[in-house]
Amino acid sequence: MEVNQMRGANNRRVKSLNRSTVLQYIRKQGQASKADIAAQTHLSFTAVKNITDELLSYSFISEVGYDESTGGRKPLLYKLKEDRFYSVGLHLSVARIHVVVLNLSGGVHAHYETETNPDALQSNAIVDQLIDCIEDAIVKSNVDRTRILGIGMAIPGPLDPFGGVVLSPPNMKGLAGLPLKQLMTDHFGIETLIEKDANLIALGEYWHGAARGKRNVFYLDADVGIGSGIIIDGKLHYGSPYGAGEVGHGTINIDGPRCNCGNYGCLEAVASGLAIERRAGEEIRRGAETSYRERYLADEKSVSIAAILDAARDGDSLSQQLLTESARYVGIAVGNVIHLLMPEIIIIGGALTHAYPRYFEHTKEIAMSRIFASFADHIHIYKAELGVLGGAIGAGTLVLEQFFQKDLSEWMDMKPLLS
Ligand SMILES: [Zn+2]
């Protein structure tokens, strides 16, 4: 390469980097003035002015009004132009499929949900249901497909996020070995990313929920299965090359029952929604009284974790006892993680947490009772804020994350889509 060519390529790279720095700063802050951007990004005021002018001309940002002035002219504030681009986020769980269409700021523009077809989960017919759900969500959102940056999918682990292949989810045998990223990218003609569900709930909570403003986060999902996600210094922690955060399959009872993963005594095998269903059956067969005893004896499959959670809320003592037992194991696991990672914030979510309020309190109490007392002051354990939409919002957020880190020129080459 000639020296001038090299210089040209270098300038373009620096320009692209600066553009993305400014855009990411506006994204993080919600709104910002040129002086504020310059001060925080260490770019010159002139450079920031040139970049904001360019971003305005391509409709990536818009003016929102004036900031309070400390004297002199009031500074103009900028924010992302939310309806410029969108992302689609899907969360597949054993019970339900949620799909959201997010705007550029990560706000939920449209939401679609349906029950997961239980038979489809045991074969790759689930792919057709996922495609239908995404189609329905896009149609419902009224968003033009050329404005969709990508599709993110929150899928139970373990999976290979880089190759885009689902590996062997213990409770969804039909997905094992599926190259889901490629299948979806080919079908929709839109780049698709897949990631472990708990990682994406962690990412959703980091951007839009209980972990806003924190850098180091541990998220535990207590649901039909048990998963977890780790964010270190603002980035998802994958492990090497991936697979970190399978806290649900660490052994917590060495004499415990067999887990769907093949091991024995995993946290998931003794404390998950599936484990609670199994325990309810054992106790009923031993003669325990409960509001769903007759129903269970007539048809074992009719008593799901959702029914047990309902009963617990209505005061059924067996259900409450089983949830307390689960929270005890989960709390101990959280205590172990605290000793290992010492995260800035610990978030507990998932159906068990959201559907039975005392679950979170029990878990937190046990975790706090198991750590060094001298650490207690700087341990912060909170309940997840995004509820059942956490996984879908996180999946859409993963697509936005990638967009904001990219060279924007490929999108700038598209004709400005002024609306
Ligand atoms: Zn296991």
C-alpha cells in the first residue's frame, strides 16, 4: 500500500472509531450535549460537532431540546433517533416463547408471546414455531424489514454462540446440534445471533433493569431449569472459548438425584422448577396433603411448576415448603458464587422469583448467612426488574450491542430513511 493510501485507511478507521464512541456515549447517557460529549470522550469540540452533524444528517440521532444553561447560550441536547433502526429479540423457554421488537434505544416497540409447543421441543419442529413467532412479531410491529439490524435469540445452554450451534440443552432434546444461527439467517435474510438465555437476561438487566450503572454483574435464573450469566467490566463473560456460568449444573448434593444433564445432584436437579415438580410428586405419594393431591393422582402431568407456584401463593403449605427448600439450595449456590467472583451486584430472577415473592427473600437470606460477615456491607442482592421479558429484551439488546460497536459506514451507505 502506498503511504497516502495507508494514511487514508487509517483516517477512515479513526473517524469510524470516533463516530462509534460518540454514538455509544449518547446511547449510554440517554441524551447529551456536544460539550458534555467532548469532555467525557476526550475528543475536541470541533470533532464532536463534525460527528454530531454527520450523525444528524444520516438520522442516527435527533435534537431533543435545550439543557439548562449555567450562563450563556443553552446547549442543544442529542439523543438516538429511536425509530431509525430496530432489533428483534426472542426468548425460548420450556413453557413460553416471547418476542420483542426493540427500537434503537432498546425500548420495547412491540411484544408477541405464545405457548411453546411441548412436542416440538423434542424434535427440530421447534424451528418452525420459532420462525412463525418472529414473523408474527415483525408483522405486529409494523416495522419495515430493511430497518431491522438483526435477530437475537435467547436459547437454553449449553450452546456455541460463535458457531451459532445449540449443543445439548438438557430440557430441549430436539434442539441438540442445531445450527440455529445459520438456519434463521438463511430464512429471514437478516443476521441472527444466538446466546445462552441466562447470559441475555443478565445483559438485559445490565442495560435496562436492576444492574443499570453497574460494571460487574452475576445473574441467577431460577426457573424450570437453573442458569446464570456473568458480566465483567461491562462485557458478557463467555469463558474460554465459551460455556461459563453453568452454575445450575454444579454439584450441590453429592448424593442427590440424577439431573437431565446426566450428572447427579446438580443445583438444577434439586432446586429447579422441574425438581420441585418431582419433589411434589414424591411427597404426595408419601401421603402429603396438598390442594392438588387428587389432581396429581389422576394425572401426574397436570401439576406443573406454574400450578405449584399458584398454590404456594394461595397458602398451600407443601408448595411453600418445596419452594423454601429450593431457595435454600439456590441461596447456598449464590453464596459460593459470591466467594468466587465477588460481583458488584447479584440479581436473582426467573419464574420462581417472579411468581412467588418470598422466594427471593429466602434466597437472599441464605446467601447472606453463608458469606464472610465482613463482606456483608458490600454485597448487593436484588430481584430482576424485567420479569418475563428479560430474555427477549436481552436478545434484542445483544444485536444493538453489536451494531453500536460496528463501523457504521455500511448503514450510512443506505439512503437515509427519514421518517
Ligand atoms: Zn445437571
